[in-house]
Amino acid sequence: MSTAELDAAHKAALDALLLGLPGVVGAQMAGLSAYFVNKRMFACVSNGGVGIRLPAAVATELQFSRADVSAFQPKGLASTREWVQINRSDSADYARDLEILKASLEYVRAARQ
């Protein structure tokens, strides 16, 4: 499966998981399928994975504790320490990450406006 096909499958899976949560809106940003709360992005589909924003300490811990988590590099560009990417070959497996996705949502929701 190509990266574009994988991204489309991931978007469909994330739409089903996230768009029903209170305050979540899906939109495009810089060519990425993204998910927002309070007009701030907390997750997006990129490079065959899903980028999420978390507190830097949590993001770092995930990178060291899970083989399927790496630094988030949208379109090959470096990102901040708060962003990591979860890489799954089967889009349905993102359901296993729902608690982490919700943690990202709540982190961004609570961030200063």
C-alpha cells in the first residue's frame, strides 16, 4: 500500500474515532488531514502515520517505550518535542490508541488560548 493510500485509510479510521468526540473538528492544514479542538490542531495524518501533540515528557516516554512511536516529521521537517508519530500498518489498530488520542485532545484543549 502506498503512503497516500495508507494516509487515506488512517484518515477514515481516525474520522470514526475522533469526530464524535465533543469539540473535535476535522479539516485540512498545510495539506494534512488534521483534527482540531478550540481551533488548535491536536492530531494529523502524515507520512503513513498519525502525529499527535502531548506534553514533552509524555511524548519522550512514548518514543522510548513503544517501537511504533517516533519523532513527528511532517513532510520530512523537524517538529517540536511535543509532537510524536504513531505508525500503524493496519488503520483499525488506531482504536488501541484511543486513550492516547484523547490525552492529546485534552492537552491541547487545556492549553492557553
